[in-house]
Amino acid sequence: MSARVRDLAALFTARRDSMLSDLEALVVRESPSGDPSLVGELARWIVARLERAGIAASCVPCAGRGDAVRAQIGPERGGTLLLGHLDTVWPAGTLAGIPFRIENGVARGPGVFDMKGGVAVAIALLEAAARGDVNSAEGLTLLLTPDEEVGSHASRDLLVGEALKRDRVFVLEPSGDGGAAKIARKGIGLVTARFSGVAAHAGLEPEKGASALLEMSRFALLANALQDLAAGTSIVPTVAASGTTTNVVPEHATLSVDFRLWTQAEGERVLAGLRAYRPANGRVAVTIEGGVNRPPMESTEASLALYRRAAVLAETLGFPLPALRVGGASDGNLTASAGVPTLDGLGPSGAGAHARTEHLLVEDLPRRAALLAGLLEGAA
């Protein structure tokens, strides 16, 4: 281990208790995506915490979703964006049944793994940079969005704009299995198809009707036929509604279709196929809305170079950093699709995201902070 890497490891190991204190403060401030006021309260606490450490930080309103947190050290452009989110999937009150606690080196609580552990790491890293213990001469921005778990619609322009100012993005989302970094993520698409037919009495004169339900069923089969599991493309009709009563030919029907894919080209293929649908019954009209709302995070040579640097540094710090391609999306999908080299899954190790078993490994907090510090400095 080089002298500088050894110093960084010692620096954050010594700050482990401070990181745990921040982690507890983050977890006990519940921040469900659907409660902008609670998300905003957490944002204000983080801003105050960063300001006490001498870091320029502010809340940035995101319409209908509460506030994002933005903090900056050094130049406005170039350098690194650290990206994460404030919101969790857990409703207010969950803490009463799943309290924050640390047992046998494992921290538990709602949102502790996804992704308040990563936020605690970010706070420690920025504080070290503000004190001069970590060199951030290239410039460093931290952005924590309030709505990642529900699609980042309110914060999308903000986060892409911040990413475009920087040379690279490190996403502090939870690590994958075995502590892996995430080098690719599937894109997510959602299409809603609406069918409008002709109502008629189902018993007296069904021939006068034009069934929206039957047309919806045909569309569902078409969607399924477009699936290509070998290529990693899943297409799943999910939510359907049709009909008003049992003795009427359904006049209206609606179907939602979820699709996931590794490449933008696959997204274009699926959308073209869905939009090419023509009703078998000419008296039924169909409209199709939606598309790819999170483009895939595809691996590029630049993003893989970031991973290779991180893997070497992790090995120097004494832990493995495997690479994974994962089906779930994050805000890293958006920064990668904007053309900014992005490495995801750099948050602490653990498991159980979105489950009552959610937890993280306490020993990984200082290790991940040292890893990120080394990446910022170019240490090896």
C-alpha cells in the first residue's frame, strides 16, 4: 500500500464514529419520496451539517418533491460530481418498527443501505476536502436529489446540468452483491396504451359492439412477442383496466407495459414495434403514450477506465471491487446518457434494499470514503 493510500485509510478510519453519528442522524430523519416536507427537512439538516464544516451548500427546490442538496468545493467546472438521493421507499412511521441500530458491525434501519450510507460517506469526504485533508483541486460538487426512487422527474434537468459541468460522475448508490461497482444499468421504459371501441349489449346485440378489451389483449400479446430475453430485453404488460359492467361490450380499455433493456438501440426497436400496432378491429381506436423514461447506463471506454482505476485502488486498500451489470436504474442512467463518464454503486456494502432486512456493513463506511478520496486525488 502506498504511503498516500495508507494515510487516506487511516484518516477515514479515525472518523468512523463521526460517520456513524451522521448515518444515524440521516436514518432517523425519515424521507419518503411521497412526502416533500420530510425530504426537505432532511435536505436542510444536511445543508446545515455541511455549512458547519465550512462547505458552501444550499437547498435547491424541485417542484412538488421537496429540495435537492447542492454543495461545491473548488472550481465550478471540471473535476467530479458525487451523485446521490435523499428519498427512500419507506413511508413515514417505518422507523417505529425498524429502528436504527448497530449490531455486530451491521447498521440497520429504513434507508440505511439505499442510500443514506452513501450520503454519510459523501459528508465525510467533503468535510475532509474542506479541511485540506483530501485534495480536491479539480473541483467537486455533491448533488443529492429528492425524487430518485420515483423517477427523478423534478430533478432531472438539475442533475444533468450539474453533470455536464464535470468530467466524471461517481454515484454513491449502494454497491452490488459482493460490494461490486455497477458498470451498466438497464434502461426503463413505460408505455400506456388506451383503446376506445363501441359499447353494445353483450346479450342482445354484441355484434354491434367493438371490444376495446379484445383489442387490448391483442396488443398485450404483440408486446410479449417483442421481448428478447437473450438480449436482456424484458417486456411485461402490468396494469390493465376495462369494462363497466358484465353485460356490456367494453368501450374503453387501458394497458401499461413495462420494458427494460441494456441498450438505447433496443429501446428504439421496442418503441417502434409497439407504436406500429394497428387494431384488428377498425372500429377500435388506439393511442400510445410514453417511452424510455430512464435510458440505459451503457458501459463506455471512459466509464470502464474509471472502474479500472477504482478496482486497483480498492485492491490497494485491501478489499475487492468486482463489477456488475444490474437491472435496476438510478440517476447514473441519466448522467451516462448525457455523455458524462459515470461509475455507479460506490456506496457501502450491505443488502436488502427496499426490504425490511435492509442493512449495511459498518466497516465499509471508512473504506468507501478512502476509495473515493483516492479517486479524487489520483492516488494508487
